[in-house]
Amino acid sequence: MDPLSEYIRGITRDNPIFGLVLGLCPTLAVTTSVENAIGMSAGTAFVLVCSNVFVSALRKQIPSAVRLPIFIIIIATFVSIVKMIMQAYFPPMYAALGVFIPLIVVNCIIIGRAEAYANKNNVFYSFIDGLGISTGFLLVLMLIGGIREILGTGQIVTFDYTLISLPINPSVTTMILPPGAFLTIGILMAIVNYQRAKKRAKGG
Amino acid sequence: MVEKALFAILMDGIFIKNFLLIQFLGLCSFVGVTKDVKSAAGMSGAVVFVMTMAATVSYLIYTYVLVPTKMEFLDLISFIVVIAALVQLVEFVVRKNIPSLYRSLGIFLPLITTNCAVLGVVLLNVSSEYNFIQSVVFGIAAGLGYTIVMLMMSGIRERSTFVNIPSSVRGLPQAFLIATMLSMAFVNYFWVIPI
């Protein structure tokens, strides 16, 4: 295994949203804007990398019968840290993400990676895997957030910088309301499936 | 804070802040177990029970153990432990009494522990500073809202199994497109009614 291909795998084949189909709740709930998407992915990335490293370092000591409760306690500890840091230093972001910061603790991506990867591999590769999966998560969240924000408000504003501003505001308000999230991810998933089927047909 | 009427909390939990369609909590089971009505109903029953119990027990723990000892920062960890214990209890009961349901739910029964809807109820109760009765009512309401949407969704999906659609839309994308319609209906009908 070389580290770079392990990192890329987290973005492409094992992409948390389109490959593994895990962690849908935060994906849909916080992607009303690119800014929220970045904040959420940053929190998730910290927890994922830390828990992967910890679980992997302790994998010989953890008895396999009680491993799930132990994983959850490890994850909950890091989530509490993220929650307190966000509350103290980024109060507007914390208010916008609301209940979804503490809910990182039940994000299936994190416990899924602890069980499927960190529990079987060494610390270095678990670290790389955590980084790769987090990057995949960030890219998908930014994509969905970008689509919804630009269709809903006509511009993308991230941390007070206007990145893109459309000449005409389409103002499809539905896109930043809950139905827009379901619609966006449904269409994106259909496109991903189509591309995969085409690739398979070409490969024989 | 103004005391919120129980009826308002009930309506809030079932329709206006519906957990699946408006707040996006508990989506894994929403797309995972809604392939047929029977397992959706079984799953909803288990979730209603766990949600109500979790709302009750965690309120007691938060108010009478964590607040007096000034250990509110341990809330997340203690809630998770409470929920995990409750799910274990439900699992024992279902496996012993309804083995067929146990088999059809499969992995999703232990996964109620990591169902964000259950932890979401508990956390929302704490953040909106509900008292004991309000917490329990909100737990029941959220469970009922979950049940209604699960039944609607599984009914639609069961009937649309043989619909002629492109193969790349079949499965998850189709489920999300159905959810779009349902969510649109919920947003438009229930957000205009002031309570």
C-alpha cells in the first residue's frame, strides 16, 4: 500500500457519501451554504482523524467483545472537545450548525471507519485514511452546498468574501429549504450511478 | 422563557419540525428500511419506544445528576450510554418475542444507538430547556412524526418497485426523489400554519 493511493481512495472509491453512503444526515442538513459545509467538515475531519489514530493505537488492547462501546466513548470525547472549541471561538458557526455538532458522535462515517479500517491497520495508515475520507466528505459537502447556495440566493458568500455572483438571481428558494437537499443529492447520486455503469460497460 | 403549550410541542414534533423530512435526523434508517411496509412499521415501533424512554431517562439524569454536580460537559457521553443500554433492552425483547421481525430489521436494530434521531431528541430537549412533561411529550411527538413519514415512504416505495425508470435512478436516487416530494408537501403545508 502506498500512502498517496490510500489518500486518493478516500476521495474516489471509498467516498463517504457516494461510495459508502454513510453520514447522510449532516450532508443534507448543513449544506444550505458553502460556509456551513466547510465548518461541518472541519469538525468532522478533526474527530475522524483523532479517533482513527486513537483506535488504531489501542487496537491490540481493546477486547473485541466490547469494542463498539469503547469506540463510541473515544469518539464522544473528541466531539465534546470540538463542541467546546466551536462554542468558544466560532459562536456564529456554532449557532448555524446547531445540534449537528454534538451529533457528529453518531455520524456513521466515523464509527464505520473505526470498525472497518482503524481496527485492522497501523497508526500511520489510519491517519492517512482519516485524512482521505475527510477530504472526500469536504468536497461533496462543498459541492452540494455550492449548488444549493447559488440556486437559492444567486451568489456564494464564504467568510465575507463573495466568490461567485450571478448576474441574474434565480432565487429558487426551495433549494435552501429542506426539499432542495433531497433533490440535489438524488440527482447527484443518479449521475454518479450513471457514470459508474458506463465505466463498467467500457471495462467489460 | 415562556412555557410552551403541550399541544404546540406535539404539533412541532410531528409535523412542523418533522425529524426525517425537515430536520434530516435519522436518514440512514429512512432510506435503509423503507423497502417494505412491515419492516418500516417494526423499526418505527422500536424507535418510538427508544425515543420516549431516552427522553425520559436522560432528562432525569441531566437534571438530577449532571446539573447538581456541575458536570454538564459530560452530557453527550452519558446520553449515548443511556441510549445504548435502551437499545440493548429492545434488542433482547424483540429477539425473544418476534424473531421474524428481528431477522428483517437486521443490522438496523443495533444501529438505533447511532440513529441521530434518538440523540437529536435528547439534545433538542436540553437546548430548548423543556421541563419533564414537555421533554416526554416531545419525545413521543418526534417518534410519531418519524412513524408517519416511514409508513408513507415505505408505502410509496413498495408500489413503485416495478416502475419503469432508467437503471441509474433505481434504488437510492429514486428514494431521494420521492423524499423531495414528501418534504415539499411538509414544508408547504405545515410552515404556513401559525401555532
